[in-house]
Amino acid sequence: MSEQIRVLHVDDEPDFADLTADALEREDDRLDVETATSAAEGLDRLTDAVDCVVSDYEMSGRNGIDFLRAVRERYPNLPVILFTGKGSEEVASDAISAGVTDYLEKGSGLSQYTVLANRIANAVEQYRSKRALEASQRRLSLFFEQSPLGVIEWNEEFEIARLNGAAEDILGYAEADLHGASWERLVPESKRGTVGDVVDALLQNRGGYRHVNENVRADGEVIVCEWHNWVVTDDSEASETPRAVGEADDSVEHGSTSSRPQAGDSEASETPRAVGEADDSVEHGSTSSRRDERDDDGDVVAIFSQFQDVTERAERERQLERSTARLEALFENSPDMINVHDTDGNIIDPNPRLCERTGYDASELADMKVWDIDARIGPAEARELWESMEVGDRHRLEGVYRHRDGSTFPVEVHLQRLDLAGEERFVVISRDISERKTRERELERYETIVETIDDIALVVGPDRTVEYVNEIGLHYAGASADDIVGESIVRLATEFVVDGHGAERFERALDRAFDATPPVDAPERLELDVDASMGEVVLEYQFSPVFDGDDPTAVVITMRDITDRTERERALEATKERLDTVVSNVPVVLFALDEDGVFTLSEGRGLDALGWEAGEVVGRSAFDLYADYPEVLDAIRRALDGEEVSAVQRIGNRIFETAYQPVVEDGSVAGVIGVGTDITDRRRRERELQRQNERLEEFVGVVSHDLQNPLNVVAGRLELAREEYDSEHLDAAARSLDRMDELIADLLRLAREGDHVTEIEAVVLADVVEGCWHNVDTGDAELVVETTRTIRADPGRLQHLLENLLQNSVEHSSTDSRRDERAGDSVEHSSTGSRPNAHGGDDHVTITVGDLDDGFYVEDDGPGIPEEKRTAVFESGYSTAPDGTGFGLAIVEEVTEAHGWSIRVTESADGGARFEITDVEVE
């Protein structure tokens, strides 16, 4: 890029804007910089001739982000660089969201303009390249519009950029309906994984693929399309027309790329062509050959897909596949044993399962009769059965099949007589029922066991009648087996259960047992009061379904007498009621839920904030009461699933900190107990504190920006002046700039560190003092450390305190300062950073750090501080030194208060200044 680049620089600091313009044009002679001192002026100067905009962030009237948005409304793609002294993640995020091209934070020195000039050049080069590429892409439109097949153009994210008329007809969409849509919109959800693999390979390898897949039209109809996809590149050196990568035949592959048409060929230069077929596979030749092809052909211009509707062809293929699959599944994959035999009993066609279970291969079974494998039926009995059956008749019987090794196993046989192409045949489907027979034998053993247990046991059939009851059950009922067996269990429950509601609960539990599917994790339990022969008792019911496959054939109901246990629980309930009286006065919300989420307890003064009375919601479902509070419902569900949950939740205009504790009985969750604390007022205080902190941070940012911006301009100009002149006035100006930097540093420390400490730990005071002494410009001063004490403090903040006190003593106890301060006071220091010593003479100061009973002191033998000024010395901005910031001792006081310590100023034994820090935690 050698042509001129016109830059519009917008900054509300005219001096800085002019400095930037001068520096940029010196860095790159292609740059022609025009300046504007406001966003409004910048918009007025913005024309088509501008190649790039550089803007500050903080400007009066309209800030840099708003100005960026205004530029984007007129020039969506014009490079815009945010060049600002307001550096933060928030500003950067807003700028990116608004469409900024680049982001650069202002600094000091001329090197920043080198970086800015490079970024301007890069952005403009990319902008101009993109515009050239767009012109190249327009040359593809002729092929796109004239194709007799459907054509879709995709962007690099494989989102639809446009489609031709044929594609609209096939898919039933208008182009506007699909613009920007993902390929997933055209593919059924069940097929997206397969198509996604093709898309990923296309994007990665820059090659084309042929594949056939289902697509969804606008009206919801699912069609089948055959797709050819390819990547088009722009090889400006080889041809003026962008070309498709690869070849247009149905073989991608599979050898060298030298056989492909070259850029000079007429086909390659006139019409974009599809890369060959993939046959539903994305593996076509090495990755390296594709990568070389892409590098040779240039940059990607577009991705195209050409397709046609092949639904009818695919449907014919699917019907043939389904027919074949059904026949194969019948014989090859059936879990049942199948054979076809004739009217003489000759086995004609056995399936693999029959061969597997009997141990014979198909050829061996074809030489056998049906009674050779079924030990329970003979030739005469078999023929009598066959002769009694008409074509289409079915018959079911049980048999015993012989294995090749002589063993046998029981089977259930389903027989049907058929006419197959004029020949009478019998189809036999057999199923191994060994497990069922085993269960039946086990059931017989269980009946024996049930008769000996102490619990009541009933077996209820699907028609809800009693099929079996053990002796202890008859004893509790005071009846005989004839009175119970065959009777409706629902009627018996109504007779024996004390209240009608209990009988209804029993019936619902029984229905759920019959509706269950295996496996059942745990049988359902229920407690009911029953009128037994010996009086009223409490029975615990357990419902256990019995399955035959997936179907329940019966429900075993066991009942255990828990009368004694229930009486104890009821006594505990009475105790709980007394405790509830105490709990109702606690200023929180205490609650309990049963396993269904129904309130069983609701107490505490915190209910007033919710508008509830104590116990008012007992018996009501929490899922109904808090249906509009999904976070509450989620916490309840998780607790009912056994999870301990702690959450902060908003209910109405109140905020509660709530803990949910599952109640586990016999290994399962029986309910939930919880406590909620109203923290609305606490949150309100926290938000107020947050707002105060935000206002403070805003103040710090404003001060930093408003002071640093002019300083940056001065520093830049000063550096340029030093390149042209050599003057002691420039050195003095540089020292003044350093002093202002120190002033800002102290101010920001006061604002940001505040009155808090972060890390309190044990600190050896003497070690910290020695370290601080090396950080301070001490000149001829002498340090005496008379402490071995360990204190608890924030090490960083303690260092600030000691450095400031030491610097204060050094600077205000020198020979020069003593002469001035005998009439004034020994107050002020600058920041803790080192700088040239401003004092001299033959005298030197001695500074001593020693112990107090509950703290320590720092004193010197300098001029001291008059008593009437000892309070004012801690005020921000107070200083008697000509180059003092006035913040040093203010920082000292702030650090002591942040630790909870106290500080006072007095006079040392030698008449100097003495600072005593007390209320210190000493180890």
C-alpha cells in the first residue's frame, strides 16, 4: 500500500490533537491527518475521502463510543481506532460491541505514535483489501443466477448469504427468509450430526464434497437432496475471475494435484467448479494436498452449495431397504427361535437363534423332524394337532426342547398354519421360558416363607381381587381364607381402614404399583389406622409389584404392625408442638415440608414480611404458593432429591437467605426443613456502600484522566523540544512534571486504599523499618532501631506508613530546612518513592524507631512541630515544604485508622518530632 492515507483525528484537547497529528505524519509520510476537537465537528468533517478515524473516549458533549456509533451509521466498515487515556475493560468491551476496529490506550513518550501509525496503516490496508474482494465476488453472480440447479452461497461461519431462484423453489423459502440463517435450519435435528461432520471438514480442508441428506422445506415437508459443496478462492495473479478449488468430476482424490485444470485453462478461468464427490464420507486424499491447493489458489472468496431434489429416488431406495431389513430381522435378529416346517414335520428353514439354542447348525436341523427337538410331542400327537388347524389358525402350547448335548429347556410355542405360494407350511415361534419357570418355583417357595413371617401378606391380582392371604393376615382380619380370597381388595380396605380418606390413599398407592415398570427402586410405603380383630392398630403397608417381563401380574402387599412406634412418634409430635410455641417468636422463618412439598410447619416472626400468619400455609403446597418464583421451586425440588441447598431468594419485595435441609428416614427423603432469614435491609446497606465506592472510583478516574491528559501533552511536547533545544529550563520543566506525578500518586493512594486493610499477619517491625529505610532518600541521616517486637498488620500499608514518617523526618530535619522551620514546623513529606535529596549542610538527623507498651514510635532530633500545629499536620494538602504534596501525613493517619490504631504527635527528648502509634496488636 503506497497511496496516501487520510486520517481524521477527533480529540477535545486541541494541543494533544495537534501533537498527535504532527507525530503521526512524522512516523509515516503516507499519513495525512486532519483534526477535530469534538464529536460534532468530527462528523461534519467525515466524508468518503477519509480512510480511517482516530477518536478519544472522554470528550465533552458526546463520548468516543457514541461518536463511534454515529460513524458506524454512515460508514459501517470504515476503520475506527479508539485512542484514549481512559483505559478499562468496560470501555474496551463497549467499544468492541459498538464495532471499533482497534483500541489503543494513551501513554507517555513518542513510541505510542509509532504503534498508532502502524495500526492505522494495517486497518486501512485490510479495509481496502476487503473492498477489492467484494468487487471480485460480484463476478461470481453470473454463475450463481444462471445455474439450473439450486445454489446457496455461505459465509465462513456457514451461514446463508444468498440463494438463487431454483433454490427458493426447492426449499420453499424466499431469499430474505433464509439470509443469515445457519445450515441447521434446513436439516432435521436428527440428521444434524452427520451433516455437521461434512460442514466441519469443508471448512477445515477447503475441499468440496458430495453428500445426500434430508432437508426441511419452509412448509415443514422433509425432502431428500443431493448436494455438491465447494470453496471458491481469489487467485488475482492467475486470473481476473475467482475460481473454485479442485475439480468438477465425482472423484476428489486421490492422487497428485498436477492433473487438475490450471488457472490458465478456460474452464478454470470462466466458471467456478465443484470439487468432486464425497459419497457421504469426508475422507478424500491427504490433508496436506488440500492445504497446498488452498495456498496456491489464494484467499477464500465464498463457499457454494449446488443441490437438487432427489426425494422420489431416495424413497424408492428406502422402501427396498425396509423390506429387506424386515425379512432379515425376522430370521437373523429375532430373540425368539423360528422355524418353518411342512405337513410331514420336516424342518425347512431354521433361524440363527434356533441353531444357537439347540446347538445344531442349519443344515443339521434341515434333516430333522420337529419332534426330534421337542421332547414333549410325538409324531401322532403333532399330526393330530396340524390336521385340526385351518390356514391362518394359531395355536399356543408349551414344549421342552432338546439341546445337542442332551440337556433340555422349557419353551412356549406359537404355531400358525400358512399357505406359502400354494404350499402348506407351519411357522413355529418358540421362546425360552426357563426364567419364568424358575420364578414360578421361587414363588412357591415364597408362599411357604410368607406363611411363617410375622407380617401380614396379601397377593392382589390385576382385577384387584385377593389371590392369597397368609395366616397372620387372617388373624388380624378375624376371618377365614374363604372370606378374603377372591374378594375385592378395595372393598376390604373400605371395611377395615378407619377413615375413608385412608382407604382412598390405599387405592391410589395400589394403582401406582400396578402402573409401575421394572426395575422398581423401592416399594411404596403407607401408614394407615386399621380396625383389626384385636382393636385399632397402625399398619405400615408396602406395595411390591410382581412382573412378567415388563407387565405387572400381581402386587404383593405386606403389612407390619407399628402401633407402638406410632405412639412414640405422636408423643414426639406433642413435644414438637410445645417447641413450636418457642419458635414462633424467633425473628426468622422456620418451615417444614413433607415429601410432596406440602407445608407441615410455618413459624417465626419473619412471616410478617411475607404477609403470612404463623401456620397459615400449613397443608398447602409450596409448589402452588411459589409458582411464580422458579428459584424457590428449584431449591425445594433439589432438597426433596436429597441435596442440602443454600440460596438467596427474592420473594416479593423482600430478600431471604434460605437453607433447605432434607429429612431422611429409612434411606429416603421424607421431607425438608428450612430456615429463611430476611436480609433485605442488609442488602440495601450493601448496595448503598457499593454506590459510594462507585462514586469514589468515578472521582478517581476523572481526576486521573483530567490531570494526566494535559501532562501527557506537556511531556510529549517537552520530549520534542529536547530533540531540538538544550536548555536548563527544560530540565526544570521535567522536574515539575515529576512533582505533579507524585502529587497525583499520593492523591490516588488516598482515594483508592481508603480506610481498610486486606491482609493482616504477623510482621517483624524491625525488618519492615530496615526495608523502608532503603526505599527512602536518606542523605546523611542516621537510623536507630530499638525494637524487636512482632506486631499484627497489613505489611503493605505498614510500609507506606513507615516510609512516609521516615521521609518526613529526613526532609524537615536537614540543615537547610532547620533554618527555615525553626520559625515554622517540621511537617510534610512527599511520596514514598525516591527522588533527589533536597537538603544538605554539615548537620545530619538521627531517626529512632522504638517500642511503646501497646505500639511503637518514630522520632527525630530535628526542629520538631509546634503544639498548635500538631492537629493540622494530618490534614490533606497541609505542607510547609515548597515542594511538598500535603498528603504524606494524611496517608499515615489513614493507615493507622484502617488498622484500628491511634496516632498522636508530640516532642522527642531532643526537641524533634515524635509520632506515637498505639492500640497495636502485639504478639
